[in-house]
Amino acid sequence: MSVDTPGSGDLITKTSVESMHTSVAGVINDVKQGQMGGSTLGPSQLPSLIHTADTLSITSAETVTFDDSFDETSIDTSGGWARLSSYNLDNGGTGGYELPYPGFIYAYCSLRVSEWLAFTSLGSEDGNEQVWANLWYQKDSVNQKLQRNSRFINIKKPTHAVFVDASSDDFFTVEDTISIAWLEEVTAGTLNLITITAAGNYGGASSTNANTATIANGTIGFFYIPKVV
Amino acid sequence: MPLISPMNLLSTTVDPQEVYSEGLYAPANPPDSIEVLNGGLDSSNYGDADKTLPVWTTKIGSFAAGFYSGFDSWDFIYANQSFDSDDATTDLSIRVKHSSLSSKIFLPWDASVVLYGFQAFFRQDATQVFEEDNAQYWNAQVDFGGIQESLYTVFPRSRADEDEEWDSGLAHEEYWPYVTKQHMSTSVAMGYKNISMSIWSKISAESFAERKEKLLTPTGAIWILAIR
């Protein structure tokens, strides 16, 4: 877009001003609406997407107890499941987080399963001991996702146990990771808490040799994005 | 978008005030001057539903920014690079930076949350793993705005040599431990940010003399997702 500028000594008249105006207006009037509006709004004009977010860094160890009564389908803390008390997002005990609009919750956790203890000093005979964890939440006092997000790891047996001192801690080293993440569409209400339950189980035909497992450190967090404001 | 109307000057001579008021820029509702160039977004640009804007009105990256750096060439770190009595150190000046799992990113705006994490296959040479006489193991720390102790990781056994008694029973050569972890920071200020993994090993004096113990990373990635 350009306008012919007057030369030195030229008179600026009504006609020349109107001519310049017509020239500019013609160009601008040819601009499509979409071209003008496209990419107009950016971080300076648009609000943040995140309404609420919270996270915890856990460095204190949690213990998972093995239980022969383990029930994968249990929807509460029976069937061998128990809460990991450190991994508790509840807005500092204030009753939870307000969700003023329908929206989405993204939640995650990463757990370091560091070691386990056996009833005997021989370690795992077949590597079928398992550590389970489930990331779930409670909204409007109703538990959600209690069954759908369980993950587990197997405790591996030593390959040549006969050569190694049976008291070796190495028998009981696990050092495996359980990471869970999910996205959930929610209605308005109160997100009471997001937390983790864990369980120990034996997946083989004979009974478990495991006593406890240790989750040495881990992370948990969530954020909430309203769908409509 | 409204059209700019033709100019119609009524004065008999050129009147600057009239030129301004009639033509070039005269705010009005609806706009009928060059004001229409000032954004071009009005109610007619809204989407079908109330309080919505069509996607084309927003700049890419207005709400979120992501970064991913993956690799599939073998990364080698030798234990002799990190030999020190303080195997649990968090002093990044002496830990070995895992160059394939470290990067510097630019955050263009203040972020409400920054999700970050890594995933990788590891294969390490270490006779034993943890808390044992002559114990040998590798550990990893992730740094994003400071060491994140909650992401502290010890790599499980994967020693290659199963034949010698000293090495036996502790690993499979073909066993590549896979680790994936993530965490989140809130209220992160704009600007350059570093994310890095640092490695440390504890090996015996005998292994140190051999200068063979190493951590191999065949493939992996780090990632960051920032949301305003």
C-alpha cells in the first residue's frame, strides 16, 4: 500500500486529499476479514488456560505390604490396597480444589520402587512378585478411576543365585519405575483429592515370598483446564 | 469487516481538522476509517457459539509450547569420568552431564505449569547395584530449576558379563532397563531454561583400574510441555 506523495511546490487541494483517501481506502477495503483477524490474538490478549495446578515432590520412603488377599478389582482399600499417605494432593487439607466449570484434569505420578524384603533370604524364586500402584481421584466425595489406571512391575529373580551370598542386598534390589498419567473430562464441582493406592501381589501359582516393597521417592501432580468460562 | 467510506470534504479549502475527522483515522462504532485496520476483530469474527473465537484469530503458541529432543545413537559415559567417594553428590559441577538427555529451551511467556520428563533405555556395567560391600551402581539426577530429588533414579542391573563368579547372577546383557519419569513445576517465569540429567557412578577400585565400566544409553528423549 502506498500513496503518491506531493512534490515540492505542489498544492494540496481537496481533490488531492480525497484522491489519497480513495487510494488508501481502496486497498484496505480489499483486505479480507480473515486476513485481518488471523493470528491477531496472542499471549498479551488471551488468558491463561490453567485454572488450578498442584504438585508434590516426595523424598520420604513409603512401604507397600504384600498381601495374599490381593484383589486387582477391589475399588477401595480392601483387597491388599493401601494409600501412599505422602502422595496426597488435597489443597493442604482444605477440602480440595474448586472446579468452577466443566473442564479437563491431567494427572501424573512417577514412583521409584527401590527394593523389597522377602520372608526368606533366598530372594525371589521365580520373579513373580509384583508391586502395583493406582493413581485415582475423588470428586464431589465420589472415588473415580479406582480400577482403570493400575500399573505394576515384576520383581526379577537373580539369574545365578547359587554363586552369590544369599544375604546379598542385591537379591532385593528392584529399581524399577511406575509412571502413570491420564487426562479426564470432569464436570464442575469439587476435586477432593488425587492420590495413589498401592499393593503387593504374587502372580505365580505358589505363595508369595515377599514381605514389603519400598517406594523410595516419587512425584505426583495435576492441572485443571476449564472448558468453558 | 466494515468498509472505509469515501471522503467528502465540505470545506471550500483544505481544513486539517476536517481531513482528520472525515478520513484518515476517526474512531467510530462501527469503525468506518483506517481504524478498521486496528485488529479487525469484532463481534462478527466470533465463532458460532457465544464467547468463542475461531482458531485462526489466535497466534500459534499462544497457550502452549512444547519441546522434544530424542536420540537413537548410543551414548557412552565411563565411570572413570565420575569416580569420587561421594557418589550421592548433587553438586552439578562434578556430576557428569548426560549430553543426550540435556537441553536448553526458551520459554516465551510466564507459564502456569511446565511439565517435563524423560524416557530412555539404559545399559550399565556395574557388578552390583546398591547398598552392598563393593557395591557398584549408577544414579541419575534431573535438574529443572534445581535438582529434583523426587526424580532420583538408580539404574537396575544390566551387567553384560555373567560368566565370572564375581559378576554372576546380577544382570543380563540383553536386559536394557527402561525408565520413564515426569514431574511439573508451577509459575515458571519466561526466559531460557535448562533441563539436564546428570550421572554419577560408584565403582570399586578394581573396576576403576580396569577403566571399562560404563553407562550406555541406546535411545531416549527428554520433553517439556509448557502451558500458560
